[in-house]
Amino acid sequence: MAERLVYGWQPVLRVLRSDPARIRQLYVQAGLGKARQARLPAELPASLPVAERSRDELDELVGSRHQ
């Protein structure tokens, strides 16, 4: 399977709810991490790594500014 980057809160939540095994790493914006993590689905695998990154680092990762 080809590796694909899914970004944006709603698209990521859809993938997590439909097929959480597809997600290998979750990045959240620093400073918003705890609030966002509290809203993650309960069935989220406990072993899924969650990393906080600055907004600039996230924008660079996806190649554009996401709103």
C-alpha cells in the first residue's frame, strides 16, 4: 500500500473512525494537543504515537498552509 499523508482535523478523524490501522503517526499542533487528543475517538489504538509540532512544522510537512 502506498504511503499517504492525511491532514486536517476532520479528514484525520474520518480515517481514525473508519480504519484506524491506516494511521501510523498522529501529529497535532503544539499548544492544542491536549484539547485535540481529548476529542479523539475512544477506539484509538493506545500504541499510536502522537507528536506535537509547531504550526510551521506541520505546514512544511504537508507542503502548504492548512486552515
